[in-house]
Amino acid sequence: MIDEMVEQIELLLEQNDPKQLQEYLNNLNISDVEILIGELPDYGPRFIEILSVNRAVNVFRILDFPVQERILKKLSGTKIAELINELPPDDRTALFSELHGDTVKVLIQHLPPADRKEALILLGYEEDSVGRLMTPDYIAVKKTWNVERVLMHIRKYGKNSETIDVIYVIDSEGVLLDDIRIREVLLADPETKVSSLMDSRLISLKVSDPQEEAINIFRMNNRVALPVTDNENILLGIVTVDDILWIANEEYTEDIQKIGGTEALDEPYLDINIFRLVKKRVGWLIVLFLSEMLTTTAMQSYGGELAALTMLAFFVPLIISSGGNSGSQASTLIIQAMALGEVRLIDWWRVMRREIISGLLLGGILGVIGFSRVAIWTTFSDIYGSHWLLMAFTVGFSLIGVVLWGSLAGSMLPLVLKRLGFDPATSSAPFVATLVDVTGLVIYFNIAMIIFGHIGHIIHTK
């Protein structure tokens, strides 16, 4: 399908017939035009330029910011003015918040005074707040109106509203009282008062709420839009589910990149400059590399034990990788649970209790497998000598201890970072793995010393 579209559009471009090209693009789905811009980025500005205003706006608003910025630089002044004026306020705010300040100063001049004032107000809210997502285009009615008057109001102003699925009830001061689904209005008798349709089950957002909190509220409630109020409960605007889905996708992508041990990329992987990509990745790699040096230090501090009992070295990779894997698992699960609102800081003890039990069970399973590995190998080889049973117990108990510690560290670190005001996603899997690597060695060698007893005694008995 995509290949066919690309072939067709390339043919039309070769024929250089603007009318046929416009007709073809106007007949495509908006998502198809977005795909074409991705496949033929050099022609993106031309596609936007040739589309009708409404379709150009609808295509432009679903493009990633780097693509939007690239297209804006090559559009005519007339088309830019049309786009900026026709973009919904929330999408316009999102675009302006990403652009350089000097560019915004130029673009904002294309807006009429009322829209310019509106844009500046929206830009005045904190970058990651609900205020940046909301649109002031909504339908508000009074509780004293009847259904007939509400429908007349919708017919008059509904076209400019972001959505008419939900209408909002306010008092004479603009205070939000309730919200009503359009279905209730359409099915009610024309003389029915709005107050009779109100159920007082209002769910709203504060303009200063974090966007992440808004994502959780939408997730837990079956709503297509939610009202946004100030501290005085004055209705300021609404946030629609399409914007929330967009932000949720960005948050998810950012968290995944951080979990992988890199800074969040602010543009698509294939579009980002290679030197910026390296810069995004090198910081964490250096931190992790320096941290891993502690592993070398830990092994050097147990050099005597390794020299006396070289078979301990055989299981070092097994031990530290098991701890790192359990820590990474726990960290990823807790970060995801926190993002979904399933785990809060107050739940730290419940999390720790579950991870203690899980860590012991998981460690016990791996410990049995590790013990069996040594025992079975002894039947085919004498590599462990007469001390094979002690070695088997060392590996078994070490796996229990390291997996338990990894589970605890991986689950608690995101909560600690959250408590300190940092992003929990920065307790990435590589970071947790590195932390557990170092401490895992300490656990392993100390258990070996306890089980084997004094190393000099072992050498003597040999």
C-alpha cells in the first residue's frame, strides 16, 4: 500500500501537474499524507503548501516537531500565516513551546490580537503542566438554561469547539459546576432544565497539575475530555484525550530511552544528528564505565582468596549477572507501576515486603540450579576437587543473596529517586545492574569465606 502511494506520488511529481497532485493528496487519509511526508521528506513542504487549508492543518498537527520545524522553514509566508491561524490553540502552544524564542516572536505576529493574547497566556504556564495542553475552545452553558437553548448554543458555537461530546455547566462567575455528555442533552425533552441533567460526578484537572498526573486520570476514567480549572475553580479550558495520548506516548518513549541508559532523544532516531546522538549516550556510558571500575576494585580486594581458590573466579560472571538481571527486572516493573499510578511513595513497605519474598523465591530457584550445576559437573570432572560440595553451597547461597539484594535495590531505587525529586526512570536497568555487580561480588566472596573457612586452612589441608 505504502509503496503504491509513493510510486503514484512520484509519477505525479514527475508530470509536474499541481492540480492532479492536489486532487490526489486531498483524497488521501491524513495519516497517509503523513506517511508520504516521512517517505519523501524533501517534498513535505510542497505537500503542505498544495493541500487545502483545513487538510494542511490536520496533517501538520500530527507531524513530529522536527518535521514541523523543517517544513515551516520552507513554506511561503501566506501558508505559514494560514497554518498558525487555523491550528487549534493546544497544538499551536505545543509548537510554540518547542520553537526558538525568536521564531515564536515572528510567528505570533501572524495571529489576530485575541489569539495572540490567548497564545501568550497558554505559553505562560509551566512547561510540563496541564495548562500547556488545554484549549479554550469548549462549550459552556448555564444550569438555568433548558435543553432547547443549549442546542441552539451548540449550533452557534459548536463548530469552533474542540469537542462537543461533553458540555460544561458554569455559574455566572464562570465557576465550573458539572459536565454533561451530549447524549444526555440529545435524549432529553427540550424543556428540561440543565440542572436536572447534572449528576455532580464531576472530574476535573487543575491548570498547574503535572501532565503525568493528567495521563493517569484519563487512564482511570472513561472520558474523551476533561475540564481544566484554576485554584478558584474557574473553568479555563479543556484537555482532550488525543493530546493526552500524544503526551503519554512521549512520556513512554522518554522513559524507555532512560531505562536503556541514555538521555531522552528529543527527535526521531534517524533524524537526530550523529554527534548529538553520541552526546546523548556518552554521559551515561562514562558514568556506568566508572562505576564498573568498582567491580575491578572489589575483585582486587579479594585477590588473596582468588589466588588461593581459583575456582571462585569461574562463577563470578554467573553471580553478578544474576543479581543484575533481577535488579533490572524489579526496577523496570516498579518504574512502570509508578508511571501507571499503581505504586506510590507511601507503598514503599508493601513493595519491599513483596520483593523480599520474590527475591528469596527467585534466588532459591537459581540457587538450586547453581548447586545442581556444580554437583552434576563433578560427576564428569574433578575440577572442583574434594571441595566441590563447599563450592556448590557457596554458589547456591550466593545466588540467593545476590538475587535478593538485586530485587531490593532495583525496586527501592526508583522510589528513593522519586522521593528526592528526580525522575525514577533514571534508575535505569544498566545503572541498577552496575550497582548490583559491585555489591554482588562482595556478597559472593564473603559467603565463600564463611563456607570455606580460613583460606590458609584450605591450602594447608590440600
